[in-house]
Amino acid sequence: MIAVINYGMGNTGSIVNMLHKIGEEAVVTEDKNVLEEADKIILPGVGAFDHGMENLHEKDLVSTIQKVTTEKGTPFLGICLGMQLLGKRSEEGNSEGLGLIPFESIRFRFDADSALKIPHMGWDVVEFEQEDKILSDLQGTQRYYFVHSYHAVCEDAQNILMTCEYGYRFPAAVKKDNIYGFQFHPEKSHKFGMKLLENFVRRV
């Protein structure tokens, strides 16, 4: 069973629809018992860091997420805000993150004369930084859809799975053991995102 965490931060429907296209069924839930029994878990998210953590605490899901990821080893995927919540903290707010992967999120920093806009929005190319099951059979240029103003800064380069260039190179995807994070939206990235989600569900 694939569980998509419902904590009031959006885009669960798009993820369920994308999973349905690859022949996989998913349940949208905030039930701790369902999460503990799930084979795979996805934490989506659109919005502010503090609001996301507040909602997870209000639904009493933080300890459950930490339990299923670190004790049970359930494959876990954070998307966009969901990825940023996997880290320790963010410049966007004051709350502590889930602390599952050692990184912090910072706002893009450009020179005053830079023409680049914040947020980083639209399709962009990524590069793979290491081999992994979730990247199996991905061939050619890989393009994904981004919408974000903050990005991860990893303490350990071994946790960087993909990078993207926007003014400078930043982590587009992270990984630690069974835990993955995508800064981009695979559910909005057509065939590229569909293949990634298929690999998460069937290969990880």
C-alpha cells in the first residue's frame, strides 16, 4: 500500500493521479496506523515551512514519520516542501524540521545585478550525482518542474542525489538510506516525473 500524507499542504490529488497512471493505487491519509502499515509513504507539500511543521505536529504525525523511516525502514519520499521538511531547519521559519537528513534550507542568494528571479519556477535540467535504484533506466536529458524560493544545503555530499543549476548548483534531490526528497514536482513533470515515481514505487 502507498500512503500519501494528508496534512493540509496541498497537491495530494495530483500525486495520486500520477500514481494511478502508472497502475498504482494510493490512499490519502493522516491515520497513524495506516502510515505504520504502508509499504511506501509520500509526503507532498506546497507552502511555508513553519506551517507545514505545525500541521504535522497538530496531527501528531512527527513521531510516526520518524518511527516508520528510522525504525521500520519504510521507503519515504518528500516532495517540494515535503523535501525541505526532511531537513533540520529552514531560513523560511523558526520551526525544527523532521531531522531525517542532515541539511538546512536557505533562500536563493544572487548578486544585486543578477537577472534571475525568485522563486525558481519552471522546467529545468538536473544532473545525477550518484547511482541509485530510483534513477534506474532514466536516459537522456532529465527535465523536471520546479517552484521554490529555498533550497537545501547538505552537510554531507553523499546525501545529494541530483543537482540543478540556477545561478549556482544546488541539490535538486537528496537521499539517506530509505529516505528520498525531490525539490521539484514529479507529479507535474510528465514522463520524467512519472518514471521517477514508478521507480520509487517498484524499485526502492
